[in-house]
Amino acid sequence: MPDALLITEGDDEPPARGELLLHADLHNHTRLSDGIGWAGEAFASMRAAGLDVAAVTDHAYGPCEPAKTIDDEGWRRLGKLADAADEPGAFVALRGFEWSSTALGHMNVWGGDRWVEPLQTGGASTAIPAFYEWLAAGDELAGFNHPGREPGRFGLFRYDPRLARRLVALEMFNRDEDYLFEGVDGGEFSPLVACLDAGWRVGLAGVTDEHREGWGFHEGLGRTGLWAPSRTRDGVRAAMLGRRMFATRERGLRADARLNGTAMGRHVRYQGRIVEIELDFAAPEEWLGHPLRLQVLQRGEPVPEVVAEHDFRVSGGTLRLRTPLAEGDWTVLRVTDPARPADPRAGDLPGYRSAGHAVAYLSPFFTSPRG
């Protein structure tokens, strides 16, 4: 794979673009389903841990798992607790639920007044289209959770154009796991490839999927960076709708990128094969000078192809480089730490074992060839 050609690297601050970086955890559980501790405690704990945005998304299994599921009373209680914890301008508390099918997969739903469980949306063969029918009737946002863990893979990432705008997220980090490789060692495609090739245009998220107390304080678990116009529920919704997000497992990370001047999470038309990438990357002081690697990923089988990469040191500023880009529908930037071991499932997949431990996934650029 070719190295990207460095243009400039420095500690200059990125230009102000009218967005705030909000540190978020969008997937958590409490005693309202199968977690430990109460939802009010969860919101308070995540705020104390320094998060700007916290969602409680208790499981909706329904009567097939009565001890693990939210119910109508719990749903109403969660709404009141989220409203009490929400403080516009200071802290965003979200109510959601996790539609939970042990066969087809789990999906988070945020921002609505309704909830539903799989048995209400049909049997194994009809549950996904029926759930999508339910989603299409409202204005909630939704995302794919720990993708590929359940064998049905959301009906093989069944696509529904009615939800193209509001199905906003794919979890790349869940707890301490990197879902790029989920199922690859068993002959499946990477969930990232399967999801994007199915037509979904999702942002990439990291979550703790916390079932314990101490929400927000456990180290090394997934979290999401959101580039939002405000620290409010409306601002968070705008960031998610715009796919202005990145996934990481590190505290205090800042990551954003542009391709030919267009922000990550958006559609880019480009002419020719050479593009310019601008990476804004910063981390806490102890990271300064640490060597990392930027990888440029495009469609491949069973995992994305690493089409270019560049080693850099954390400076707290911007990195500008030129790189060849193949024709295709999407491009993802991945930041890794070669000094830490790669996921064991990376095996001999070209470009992955040597890249080491994944630090961040930035939301895709949705690309098209000339014309």
C-alpha cells in the first residue's frame, strides 16, 4: 500500500467552524432492564465522569426475557429522570431503548416518546422489516449495536430507504472490543464493509454498553465524539443526523477530518485520483509526541482495503496530506497505535497486524467518482 504524501504537519489550531466537541456515551443499561444501579444514578455518574452527553438505553426484549426488559412504567420513569438530568448548555441526558433480538441483532433508538420490542414487530423472518415500519412512522434516530455479534446481522443489514437519514450510527467500539473484525475469522465480511455496502450511510460510534455501576469511569471502553452546534438535545440530534462523530476508546481525544475541504460524514465528489486529507487530531498532554498511524480505508473483502497510510506524532494540531483514492462509495480514516498489539482477529490481513491497536475511527466520507 502506498504512503500518503505529507504536505504540512503542525500544532496550529484548526479553524473555528461553529461546532463544539461533545464527549458522549450513547449506550448504557440500568436496573430498568438488566443493569445494576438506577437510571438517575447513571446520568449523575456520567456527568461526574466528565461526559457532555449521556444516554440510558435499556433493553427491550419483551416477554421472552421478562427479567431483562424495560416495560411501560420503566419507560415513563426513564423519561422523567432524563428530563430532570438534562441541563441545556451544560449536560445532555437522553432517553432511549435497545431493541433486542437474540437472533437478528440489537439496535439503539434515541429521542422519541415510543418504545417497542421484537415480538411486537413480528417473528424472525419479519421482525426487521416490521421494526423498520415502526421506525418509519416516527422521527427517532437509530443505530446498529455491536454489529455482527448476533447471527442474523440485522437481516444482513437489510436496507430501507425510508430510514436512510435517521439510521445514523454503527458501533465500531463496544466496551473494549473493536468491531471491524467481528465475524471475519469465521468467514463473514467486516460489519463496516457489510453495512456500508448495503447502502447505509452511518456515522461511527464508540460506546461502553455499561451494565455496571460507575458509568463513565471505567477505562478503555468505547465513547463517541460528537461535533455539535450546541450542548443541547437539538445539537446532539443535529450532530448525529450529520454523521459528525468519531469512535474511540480514549478519554479526551479530539478527531475530525476533511477530504478536499468536505467534512467527514458528508458526501464528496472528487475529480482525479489524488485527494487532500486534513486530519485534526489532539489528545491529552501525555500523548504529545507519541507515534501513531493514519490509515485510509476503502471497500475490500472481508475487511476494508488499506489504500494508504501515514505515520505521525501527536502534536495537538493538524496534519495535511495527499493520497491516491480509488473510485468507490466510501472512505474511512482509522487511527492506530503500532506500539500496542493489534486485535488477534487481524491475523495476516494486509495492513492490519502491523498497524497495531485501533485508537479511533472517523465517520466515513461518502465518495463518488467523477460525474
